[in-house]
Amino acid sequence: MATTRTRMRPKPQRTKPTATGLFTFPPTRANFAALTPVTFLTRAAAVHPDRVAAIHGEHRITYRQLEDRARRLASGLARHGIRPGQTVSAMLPNVPAMLDAHFGVPMLGAVLNTINTRLDARTVAYILEHGESKALITDREYAAVVGPALKQLGRRLLVIDVDDPLYEGAGERLGEVEYEAFLSEGSPDFADKPPADERQAIALNYTSGTTGNPKGVVYSYRGAYLETVGNIMAWPLPAHPVYLWTLPMFHCNGWHYPWSVTAMAGTHVCLRKVDPALVFRLIAEHGVTHMCGAPTVLAMLINAPAEQRVAFDHVVEIETGGSSPPAKVIKAMTDLGFHVTHLYGLTEVHGPSTTCVWQRAWDPLDPAEQAAKVARQGVRYPTLAGQMVADPKALEPVPADGRTIGEVMLRGNTVMLGYLKDAKATAAAFRGGWFHSGDLAVQHPDGYIEIKDRLKDIIISGGENISSIEVEIALTRHPAVLMAAVVARPDEKWGETPCAFVQLKDDAKATEDELIAFCRGQLPRFAVPKTVLFGPLPTTATGKIQKYTLRERARAL
């Protein structure tokens, strides 16, 4: 007997919720790619291949050529045995090779370690050893330091010499190959290696190391990418900017502007050394739109002799950080044709993390009031998850009254991965789920923060807390004062008293008694400096005043 087979209708398939939620999907190659700032170069080269990416003297490098150079660098390093995850160091001024390194080294998956060019041989040797560097790209200018550092290191590593034609000073070649020759050996078809995990290390930067050895701060691909985007959003950076490198590219990877300017297909104007006459000329010649620098750079431009200044017909955006620019500095820069944006950050947070965003409500204020607003550090970057001024023990925000002092704390993807080989210091920096900056600040009712001092720089005199920054601001209001730095001087009666180190303007005169009397009209009596010393102020390569040196001088008094 014939039978009829009945087709059973299939039951509808239901999506079964996973343990982490109904709308959870595993990442695939179609919908996930690890974030890396290298993609900013590959895009710029594809979209604007013939646009000038870098200017160095008479030399021009297009974006097609910059990508070619980066791939050749990665290829050359790979041929010499450098592998992903290994450290490649660079001790260079702001020259094209340093720009190449910011893309070529991560193209290989290696970790870029940019070294402060003003360090001594012992510290350079320490960094090369602590970071386990496998290669060093170095400029002839630093041979007198790098040579002894390599001898102290006691092991061989690949040394590549940059013989820059714009450098006319002394300095021998230390390596077995010159940089341009090294690039010629590499392949322009090198296939870059995106990170398997965007939390992998992309860069290693060392803190100043003012007490003991410096700490190695490790940056992630994710953090570098987001910091790059944060720069573009926070300034904001337009399409095709012309950026003058007055900020050292070694410092927090140039505040990530090698990547940010490239993302906007801008032009990098290289500069070996900050020379006011050259800065003014390059601004006018190349139509520079953006630049960065410490307040000392601003002071150099303001006090440049008239014969060194070259007029330009546009406003130049300049970011400054490190210490609060006095109101008169901001006004003087405005008069020169610059628009100053104040920001704040640290090596441990990929550079800038806070910026003083202009508010329309400030438009009708007089220039002095506007300058006072701009001198504050401001509000968090769009790419920073959290910022607060808090009691460092209770981890509770202080009142936003503009008076109560607390520690600046930050959190988010642009905070470092940690300190290399130092779990204890990393844990201390991250206690309570926040990065502890060590900077003391107040928060104003409008939410803007204002740095008052480093935790270690507060002066305690007779039980009174004195902000060294407030005393410095008072001193710089004097017309003869170019820069001022204030530290604690031991005192038998008061414990500590403010000791001021003052650098006067060229051809200006002032006495200790005159400046002390000037401060009495602006500060509480206990905050007035008891000692004033005159002379040039020692600064770091990034323009920050070396207060640890001044503290030693004050103790020696």
C-alpha cells in the first residue's frame, strides 16, 4: 500500500540570549578592526598622495613618499631581526626620520621609544637597558651623549645614524648604517601588521626622572588612537593644517600630533631647534596655522627683538601647557597674532587630557578677565572618560567653589597601561580606580579646573599652605619679570618660606626689595617671598622649569 509522507514544518528558530545579554555578538573581521593610528597615514596617502606631508628646509615629502618611507623603515627593521613587541628607540630632533618612526615602527608591531634629547649618558643607557631596546635611531648631534651611553649599556644593538644635512655642528656617526641608506634597503611593499589586540603597547615614554631613575610609561594602540582623535576634536584641528614643530616630538610622542596632523592630511613643518627668528620666518613662509609649546616658548616669541620678527597676515593657533601662562603673556601673544589655547596633561595620560574650552559668555569680558579664564586648565577631553578634583584619601570630589584644593584624578582609555616593570608604582597610581596625577587644583562652579601646584611643590609655612604657582603669577605681573619659579626654602622658625628665582627681561632691572614689596600688594603676608634670586631659569627640553634643581639651590642657601 502506498503511503504518503507528511513534511513536517520546521519550528521557528529563536535567538538564544547569551549569558551577557540578548544583543551580544562576537566580533568578526567584518565588524571589528583593532584601533591603530597607522591607518591615518595609509588613508592620507590614498586620498592625498601628492599633498606635501613634511617640509624640512628645502626638502619636501609627499604623503605617498611618507608612506613609502614608513614601510621601508618597518621592512628594514624586520630584515635586521626586529620583531613585533620589541622596542625601537629614537633619539632625534624634529626631523623627518622622527615622523617616519611614528608610523614605521608600529607598522612592524614594534614599540616606539622616543628619548628626551637633553638627558645625560647614564640616563640614556638606563632607558635603553630598562626598555630592552633592540635598535636605536640617533642623530649625529647627540653623539657625545649616545656614544658613552652605548658603552655603558654593555651590549650591542642596531644603531642607525641620521646624518641630517641641516645640522652643521660636530658629532660622529656611531652606527653601522646611515638612515637614508637604511631606508633604501627596505621594501615599499612591506605589509604592515595591525595589532591583534588594541591594548597592545605602541609606545614607551619615560618620565623626567627628577628623583631617581625615570619610569617607563606604556601607551596602547587604543589609547594612542583615541588621544589622536581627541586632539582633533578638542582644538579643533581642521582639514590640511600646517603644523610647525616647536614642541619636541619625543615628548609624549609630540602630544600625538604626528598622528593627529597626519589624520587631517596636514603639513608637518620640521624644526630642529626653537629659534624665534626662524619660527617667525617659517610661519610667514609656509602659512603655519598651528603649533604647540610650553610657556617658555611663548616667552621667547614675545621677547624676540624686533629685527627677528616677520609679519604674517593670519591668526596662528598655539596650544600651551606645563604651567599657567600669565594673563600678560596671553595678551602679548594675542597682540603678535596668536590665539592661545591652554591645556593640561601628563606623560601618563598620553599627553593632553584637559583643555580650556572658550565660552561665548566670555566674549563681553575685558581682556584681563578673558585672560584669567583662559589661564585655567579647563575641562576634560572628549575622549577622556572621567576627571575630578578630589580628596586623595576619601576619593570624594571637593566642593566646586574655586577655593577647596584637591588632587586631579583621571580615568579612561587614554590613561597609560602602566609603568614598565613596576607593578607597585602602577598600583599606587591607579588606586581606587582613578589615575592619581599628583597635581593639586580647585574646581570652579562652572566645572573648569585650575591647577594650584604639584603635590610636592606646596610650601607649608607656619602651618599655612602656599601655592607656588600663585606666587609665581604675582611675580610675573611685574613689568621687569620674564619668568619666575618659587620653591620652598628651609626655615628654622616657619619650617619653610617661599624662595623666588626670577629671570628678568633683557635690559630690565629690579631689586629683591622691589619685588618683595610688589608682592605684598598682591599676596597674603605669609605667601610673600622672603628670598629673591636673579638669573636664567633651568628648563627641560620641553620648556618646563626644573624645580628640583631650584629646590637644591634653595636648600644650599
